[in-house]
Amino acid sequence: MPSSISSSEPARPVPAGPWGRTWLAAGLAIVLALGALEVFVRARGYRPSVKDDEYAWAWQRARVDGDPHAVALLGTSRILLAFSRDAFEHALPGWTPVQLAVDGSQPAGSLVDLAADPDFRGVAIVDTTETGITLDNLPRQAAYVRAFHRRWREPGAMIERWLATHVQSTFALLSDSGLHYFENGWRVPPYVRTFADRTQYGDFTLRGADLRRKQLARIAATPPVDHDDSDAWLGAVAQMEPYIDAIQARGGRVVYVRMPTCDERWAADQRDAPKVRYWDRFAARTHALAIHFADYPELRAFACPDTSHLDSKDAPAFTRALVAILVARGVFR
């Protein structure tokens, strides 16, 4: 007897119905609207840019472990804006630059962290100022270092940052600043873009005059140092030497770089920490290699739109010049 539950008739598709078509139309409308908004914000100068936080830093920090050809770039916004990854990799194929600088924060803590890491055997290029070399700055990047060391205990945060990085590096509307466009209306786009690998590009044509005015106001509001404390300072920077020795004992190298400043900023720097009393004496004593821009015509040839930073359009030329100096000094072996 034939089974009452079997049938040789082909299955018929279930009609989508009015609700299925409604949802399809709604989804298509949302996609089209988002696409139009993306075109709108890009037409007004916005570009994809990644939010730079401690978890983005932690992803990059992991890249320097175990690679003797890793180049850890530590420091502040100066090396963030003046470094070109493409120019570096073209000049030194086989070496891997990793951007670990943090805007507005001196890098002593990150350098100490690398010194304590037996897996780091590469080159640390440290952008710093005279006052930034001391252990007093140890807490400045502590949140970033902590994020790296607890990254496996916070997989949710790390995965969220990984996913957000891919989205923000693709869509200007969903970038770190894209949605802020609609808060105040016709807002000038940010002059700095951050890429997925934390490299940055700063276009000072967008806000250079305003940034220069702010820098000059900051310089004018800072009272000059009224005494010479270079001897005490030399004692303080000597406390970093054991960490330099730890890295170099493993075959790594540490290079301090005093990045260019210009005009009123450089005059104030010289007023408060004269190179001959501070940097030159430090360079003669440290076990690291110390490079000061003022000692090299090829590094001091660049303009600083705000007196304190290079425009990123000069980053390829600056990077090539710095690499050539470091190669000549035997850093990359």
C-alpha cells in the first residue's frame, strides 16, 4: 500500500508574500541611503579613518615580537605624521615598521615594556624630546601597555576593535569622525587620517593656520625656565640606560630621534633646553644611538606648518633621509 505521507509531486515555493517584499524593499532603501550618505561625506572631504585606541595599539604591538627585523616606532604625534611606511619599506625591504607612537604621550613606558620582553630583538626608533626621555614619563602610555598584556583576557574588546578597524578603514561615514559631520553641520574634515596599521597622514592645508596660532599661544603662555638643571636631567635620563642595555644585549638596537621643530617652537626649545647643554651631552653618554635633526642638513630642511610637526606630504622624503642616516650609522644589519 502506498504511504499516505509520500508524494511524487515537486515541492512548490512558498510565496514571499507582502511582508517579504516589504522587508526586501526596506533593506534596499537603507543600502541606497547609506551609499548616498557615503558619497555625500566623501564629496566634502571626509575619508575613512580608524579610531586609534589602546586595543588598536595592542594589535600592532604584538607584531614586533619574535621578528629580529621588526622596527618599533615609539614616540608622539611628530613621528606619527612624519613617517611613511611605504618609503621605509622601499628603502629597507625585509624590515617591518610597526607604528607604536601615541599622540600627545611620551614613550618611556613603551620602551621599558620592550626591554622587559625577551621576544623583542628588533630596532626601537624612539621619537622624544629632552624632557621625554626620563622615567617620570613611565605612566604616560601605561593604558596601551596594559591593553597589550591583557589582550587574551579581553578577547571581546580585541575582536570588536579588529572588526571596527575593517569597517572604519572602508567607509568614511562610519570612520572615527564621519558621523560627527552631522552634529554641527558643514564641519571641516579632520586634518589627520589614521589607517588600519595606525600610520597617520596629516594634511595641514585643512587647519594649518589655526593650529599654528594655537601653538604660538601655547608657547607664549609657557614661562621660560629660569635655571639650568641639565646636570640633574642627565642623572635622570641615565636611569633609562639599563633598559637600553637589555634590548641591545639581545641583539636589538635603540635609536633616539629628536624630531624637527621650527621657528618659534624651536626657539622656545633652545631657550628651555639648549641642545649643547642637554641633547649633546646625553648623546655622548647614552648606549643608544642619538640622532638630532639639527645635526643633519637633510633633516632640518623641512618646514613645520604649525612650528611643531611636519606635514605628511613631506613624510616620504623625511623617512628616506632618516633611513639613509641610520643605515650609514650601522643600525640595520
